[in-house]
Amino acid sequence: MILAERKTLSVAIDGPAGAGKSTVARRVADALGFTYVDTGAMYRALAWAVLDSGVNPQNVEAVLTLAENLDIHLEPGRVWADGREITEWIRSPEISNLTSPLAALPEVRARMVTLQQAMARRGGVVMEGRDIGTVVLPEAEVKIFLTASLAERVRRRREELSAGGVERETETLEREIAARDARDSGRDTAPLRPAEDAVCLDSDQLSADDVVTQILALVGERSHGE
Ligand code: DC
């Protein structure tokens, strides 16, 4: 086989908001020298573009036109939309709350899935999201479903926001995260759920180090099985 065409394996990491996917996915990608792809940032970039352009989020056709034409560029921890860096804007509560309903639109998902599959064509990716193991990369060699209790996820999100100088009340965050979970899990298209062959890990019980170690062990097993 020609070396340039050789496909390396892919790692899919799914789970609800605040389960620790990003930390773990980035560390696994670094350890393996793989490309890290944060698919949530792509949906967030679309929400940003909707707000920036003044398009009515209820106007599905206009949202789809934006999604079709939006040029999204990702680097670890950074995001650009049409050449503008939007990293510092896309984690705001306003964007978080708008992203979830936009991500429920089947045509928006179809567009994002096409882009994501193109990024993973040659393997060598660690991709995190909600539907990676089920829809985007059903053939991924390693699939992880990372969960944590709502209380723990709220605690982490609060700390994360606080580190960025944003203070939010626990009850408000809890309500928002629970609503996003319900929307992401309850939608008709690509709802959040573990793939049948996913390994489920609970990050209430495990440190980020433990989770990374377990994923790297699985990658080791699967690559030797090639
Ligand atoms: O992972 P995150 O919190 O940045 O994701 C933002 C939103 O996008 C969240 O509501 C779930 C949605 N999302 C999705 O539907 N599918 C993905 N593959 C990734 C994120």
C-alpha cells in the first residue's frame, strides 16, 4: 500500500456538555500526534454567524444558506468563521443556548457531517461531539461515550466560566445544561446516545488522567489488531 494513502485509526468521543470531552480529546490527540476536531465548535460557529449577520434563527432557509456558505476553520482551542477568529465569543451563554436548536436542524447537521467526514477521511483524528460514533464516523476503531452526573458537569462549567471571569449561579447553569441535554438527546436527527460499540466511561469516577490512559490503551489494542 502506498504510504501516503495508508489510513490511521480514528477516535470518536461523544457525551453530554461538561463531561470533560474536550480536555480528554485534546490530550489523546496530542499523545498520538492526531488531529483534534471539536465538532461542537462548528455548530457554535454557525450560531455566531446567525447572530453576527442578524439572520432570524427561526428562518430555517436563511440559516441553511449561512451554513452552506460559512467557511469554518478549526485549530486546537481556536475557531475562525469566514476568516475572523471567533474563539472568544463562541462559549458565551447566548451562543450556547442558540447552538442547540440550530444543531437540531437536519440540513444543518447534514452540512456539518459532510465537513467532518472530509476532515477524517485519512483517519488520524480524535473527534468529539454528540453523534461522532453513531453518525459521523460509524467505522471509528475507538468509540468512547464520556458521561458525568449533572451536578458534576454544572460544577465544572461554573469553574470554567469563573476562570474566564464570568460568574454564573449554579441553579441557572443547571437549568441551562439540563435543557440542552434534553434537546440534544431528544431531537429526531442524530440524538445524543452511545453507539452500540462505544465504551462508556463515567468521569465522576475517573480523573482526566485515568480517562486518557484508558483511551490510549484502547487505541493500542485496536492498532495492534489491524
Ligand atoms: O460540545 P459543545 O457544548 O460545544 O456543543 C455545542 C452544541 O452543539 C450542543 O448543544 C450540542 C451540539 N452538537 C451537536 O449537536 N453535535 C455535535 N457533533 C457537536 C455538538
